[in-house]
Amino acid sequence: MKASSISTKYKRVSVKCVNCSNCTTLKDKLYEERRLRNKAYRLSKEARDLLLDLSDLIYKLTKTTNLANEDMKVSAKQMYGKKNGNITMRKWVCSKEGFRKHMEIDKAGGSKQKTSITRTGCQASFRVVMMGDEGPWICKEFQPLHNHGKATLDELRFLRSNRSVSETLVAQSGGYERMPCQLRDVYNKVAHVKRKEKRCTDSNGALGYLDCLSKRDPNFFIQYQCDVDNRLGNLFWADGYSRRDFVAFGEVIGFDTTYMTNKYNKPLTIILGVNHHFKTCIFGMALLNSEDEQTYFWLLDKFIECHNHVTPKVVVTDGDGAIKNAVLKYFPNATHRLCAWHLCTNALKISKDPRFLQGFQDVMYNYYTIEEFMQKWGELIHKFDLHSSQWCTNTYHSHRS
């Protein structure tokens, strides 16, 4: 074969394109395909940006809150990377996910208290994973459908995921009053923060609270005394209602010192009376450092100062010697009487026989002459053989004073 024929055979031949109908249709298809490809690229870029924003939001929320809503809770399903130990996957599931174990059902049928079965095998979930060692969180699974009814607005605060109170959740809810949790949880959170930061002691908190009350009530009265260690010793206060009630019903007062249930075991003394509706009215309250004579001297001195040096005509106590001496010193013209409830309580301690209490109440409440009273009392002591009881002897002598 000659060289000229070979070059002619493989020579590129240029053909001039004619603008026919087929070429026009092909160009339109190519243009439409390019336009759709560009649109798909833009949509994928927007979707990727949204996922990046979502991943950043998920990362922040996973560090601060539990992503609590009306029917989701944070499960303990999370994975850690093998190299750096960071969390690489986290999954939120419905609170009704799965079923109760058979072992727990068997226990519920025994002596254990039965609880309602709340698991329904709900498949609703939300799973995110971290792409790479540091980079972004991507949503890999989202199942929005539930196989049960959702919690109502009134039931939100009872969900376990809403029992945790955080500052981020407060900001998202718009304030503590709109928190999707119980008010008790908010109080517990505030108390925990105060204990953690040690903002103030209990005594400073009590005095601060009473000071706020005094600013709102111009007739509020408060006095306190510190001990040798500069700690709060004795505290007395009375509001405006108590001071006005004493003016109207303060002729007869009583001391109730039976309360000692506070944290520091300080006796709470309540000075009270009865109004014209036979309802209890309080004339003042005090937290005392002790129940000795000097403490009651300080209490009655502040009580008289609170009520403009007006003293009662009748004072009812439980028979304590320290209170009796304080009453004799600060209310010398008042009649001192013993509380019937305390007398009956002590009578039950002396004798467990209910007939003794009936006989004791008979000589205490009924009206007898002196001779009849002495006869009744002697028969009661002789019947139950209480001649050696010191309480009976002191009680008999106290009725004459």
C-alpha cells in the first residue's frame, strides 16, 4: 500500500453543520440538562449548609440540654470514638420506646408494687453522627411517627426529660414561669445553685426575708440577738396583723413551745390568743437559742416593746419554770394559768389507765368547793396509788397559786 493512500484514509474531514431541526432539539435537551444539574447542585449546597447549621445546633444542645419536647427523651444510646474517646453518635428515642423486660413484669406480679406498663415499642427516633474526628454532626436517621398519643401541655412537666432545669432551657422557654417542668424542680434548682455558690447563710437569708417583709409592712416588728460567736441566737418578729390583733384580743395570751422541728433544733415559740370567733390569732413568733430563764426574759422584753408596753391580764403556759419566772417579772399583775392540754398530756404519762385521765379532767373542769375539790383529789390519788408522784404533788400545789 502506498503512503499517499494511507494518509488519505485517516485524514480528518471537517463537515460543516447545518442548522436543522434535530440539532435544535439536541441543544434544547443539553441546555435543560445543564440547568437541572445546576439547580440540583444549588439545592444540594443549601441542604448541606442546613445540615451544617443543624449539626452545630445539635452539638450545642447536646452539651447543654436534653432536647426535651412533648414526647422525646434522651436515651443512653451513644458511641465513643476508639482513638480520642469523643462521642461520635447520639440517638434520641421516644419515652415509650421498647418493651418492659419479662423479669420486671414477673417482679411486678409479686410483692413489689404494681406499676402500669408504659412501653409501647414506639419507633420514633432521631440519630446524629459525627463525620470525622472533629467534624460536623450529620443527621442519619429520623423517624417522626409515633404509635401512641402525645403528651398534652398539662402533662409535659411530668416527663423525665423535662425534670432537668438548665439556664439554656429557661432561655428557650422564655422564663421560669414558662418552664415545661414542675415548680418543685425549679425550687430544687435554685436551692442547689445557692448551696453550690454559697451566696448566703441560713441566718442571712432569714433576716433578708424578714427585712423584705418589713419594707412592705410598715408595722412589721423584728428584733434579733447574736451569741458570743456572732451567730444568730434569738429572733423575734410580729407583722402588722399580729400587732392589731393584740390590741383587740390581747387580754389573754398563751405560749406554745412544742415545736422543735427545724434544721438547727431551735425551739419555736408562738405567742397566741383567741379572737371573737374563737379562732387562733398569733401575737408574735420567736426562734430561741435555748429555753432558759434569760432567754425568756429577752423574749418578753421584746414582746412588750413590740406592743407598746401593753401587758396582758391572763397568761397561759405549760408550767415550765423558766417561763413562769419570766411572766412573774414582766407581767406582775397578770393571772398565770396552766394549759389544760399540757396537763392532760402529762397525766397520761403518769398513769396509762384512761380512768385516771377521766377523773383528773373531772376535778379540773368542773366547779367544786374547796372541800369538795380536796375530797375528790384525795380519792383520785388514793385510787390509783399516786402518793409518791412528784408531778401530782406539784400540780396540786400549783392550783393554789
